[in-house]
Amino acid sequence: MQKREIIARILAIQKELNRRKGNDRLSAYNTGDKVHAKQMAFHKCLKRNRWVFGGNRSGKTECGAVEAVWTARGIHPFRENKPTSGWVVSLSYEVQREVAQAKILSYLNPDWIQDVVMTSGKKGEYEYGIIDYILVKNVFGSVSRIGFKSCDQGREKFQGASLDWVWFDEEPPKEIYQECVMRVLDTKGNIWGTMTPLKGLSWVYDEIYLNSGNNPQIWHEHIEWGDNPFLDEEEVQALSSVMDKETLESRRYGRFCQSEGLVYKEFDQTKHVIEPFDVPIEWQDVITIDPGLNNPTACLFCAVDYDGNIYVVAEHYQAGKDIDYHVSRLFELADKLNWKRDGKGRLNAIIDSAANQRTLAGVRSVAELFREGGIMVNTAVDKQLFSGIARVKQYFALDKIRIFSCCVNLIREIKSYWWSEGDNPIKKDDHALDALRYYVMTKPQAPTAPSVKYTAIQKDKRRLINGLKQRRNGVI
């Protein structure tokens, strides 16, 4: 073998080792680089029924996912290990895909996956589909099974199986919890739950929270933002500043309280909705797009003034139309608004990263179709739901958003946006709101105000006025 070939192979091996190391988020968690004290207390507890009541972004879902991966791999540092079969239970398929499923995949090195069976979606594009189960290679030379279940399947779909463990990501209906308890009965298996208590004094409060001191197999812990050393302190303060006392109790501290209502309580139509005016070209920024087919495609024209205030100037909101139609309407609106374009006459926009998906081989993605039509979409958007909502709430609280009265769909959605169970609002009529959230999460920067040039006479006049002010104030 030639020296050059040997070097090439060594480099290839090193590249593969680096890839594996980069994909293995679990190693950082195992070494303590990404785990905090209360998460570790959860992992060390040997009781069979453990619950973490945590605020949003407190790290509760992280420890639930790691527990599932450790158990499936047979590498749990504090428990007896063996090949296992378990369920991850989410409130809905959509929440499964966006939260628990995504977390499990983020901690599973691809080399550990023997097979993935999909309920819907393409097998190679897990982030866009719904997983039925994952076969995980364990350290015993066999496989463990991580199954995914949705509460909206109903109790009957939870019957019959014998399991080693069940993880509830958010609070399930009581009858589904009871059915899952039966699934681990003969194996003396384990149940754990990670949830933000948003249903008030529910059955979890009565049977888990109040009984953790009486039942020797039940344990619970509260995790709040202050327990998570990896949360940015500025973000913590920003989130706290826009929440009322009841909201903070559940969403920051993970405490039981009465359920919440409107998401954007800070919105005041008398202050935040204004009549349209001609927006200076220096303020004009980008179009933000939430694409849909059966659901509406929502597009917002956004601007930022010299003080960093956001203006939603116009909207396009239409369901059941193709990309060519939407492109045409956006250019028509741009013409009416005299909206700025690049040197080639194109419009700049940001769009949901799901627009990159190709549903069929050879079919162009939504993002590609927009670009071909002259809408230069950027798909690198920050889609963090709770952080995005918190930032929009902060902008409303600080009166930093103004919405033109012609944006009737956005205004309607703001006024009817309600919290659901778990960490998420009700997923209904939120298309323009998603587009707004994408834009706010870009942290729009204020344009540089033009410098004012004064004539010689104006300069002399300003010096005289400033001199009079200083004499009155006793400065000179």
C-alpha cells in the first residue's frame, strides 16, 4: 500500500471518528457537560414511578429522553441493564414529532439504530414524519425497542402490550396513565413523566404530587429555570418580565396552579394596531412566510424603524393556491407598497425550514419554487416555539410592535391564540402568528438613522440656542 493511500485511509478514519463524536450528544450529557443537579437526581432515583414537574426550557424533556436512550442502549449508570421494550407517550402525533421524537433522535447516534418504522412520512426524513418505533442496538448484542404512542389514539390503543418502561412527555389523560401502569405490572417496569403542570389541580396533583411522600415507589422533583445553568440569564429575565404571577408559577417553576388562557395577553389593539402610512425604504426589511397548501400560506411584510420598533405593514393570506399564485400576489403587494428589491428585482424573504422538504423524488421543494419565482427565501429560521412566543410577548409588553390595521388575519389570530396542554398553544389558526414569530426571532436590527447636515446659518442658530440653555441651567 502506498504511503499516500495509507494517509488517505487514516484521514478517512479520523473523519468518521469525528462524525461519530459530533453526532453523540449523549457523551456530553454522560460526562456532566450538559446535565444539571436536578436532572441527575432524577436519573439516580431508583423508585419505579418518577415525575419531573418543570417549567418550559428547564431541561425536563432532556432528562426524560436521555433516560429512554440509556435504558434502550443498556447503559444506564444507576440501574440494572438489559434489552428492553418501552413507549414514549405524547399528547398528539404533532407534539410527538416536534418534541419527544426529536429529543430521542438527537441523543441516538445513527450507528446505534438498526431500523426505524414510520407511521407516516419518508423513512429517511424522520424530522418531517411520525415514527412508530425504533429498533436500537444495545450493548448486549441484541436490540431494544422504543415505541411511540399518542394520547389522541384513545385508551384501546394502549392495551395488550407488556413493557419494561413508559415515558410520559407531558400529562396524559388519567385512563391512559392507568392503562400504561398495567403494561409494566408483570415486568415490574418503570414509569417516568416530564411535564409542565398546566391543567391545574388535576389527577397528577392528587395521585402523584400529594402521594410522593406516602407511596414508597412514587417520587417527584420540581425543576425551574434557575436550576438550568445552560439557560442564558438575559433570556430568563426577558421571559420572566412578560409573565404574570400565575403563568410564572407553572411555566417557570413547574408548580401546580390553575390553567392559563390567552397566549398574548400583552396585546392591546388600541396601542398595537395603527393605520397604514408610507413606510420609508430605509425601514423596509423582509417578507416572512409560513407556507401551506390546505392550510393558508401566510406572508407578512415587515419593517424596522430607527428605534428598533417592528412594523407589520401588509399581509398575504390564502389557502388552496399554488406557489405561482402566491409569488404573483407578493409582487403585486410589493408594487403597491413600493417595497425595496435587490439589484435583480427580487424580493427577500424568510420561510419555515420545512419548505426545504421534497415530498417526491425530482419534485422541487417549496423553497426552490419561491426562489424560481423571484422570492429569495432564507430557510435558516429559528423555530423554537416557546422562546419565540416569549420574545413576541416581550415586544408587545415593551410596545415594540405595530401592526397595520389592514393585517386583519394576523390581528384575528393574536386575539384567539390560546394555551393548550403541555408547552404549546392550541395548534389552530396560527399561520400568520408563526410567520411573525419567525421574524421576531431574527432579532431585527434598527437601520442607521441618516445624519443631518446643517447650513452655516443653522449651525450658528443651534450654537446660540444651546448657549442660552446652558446659561439658564447654570452650566456657564
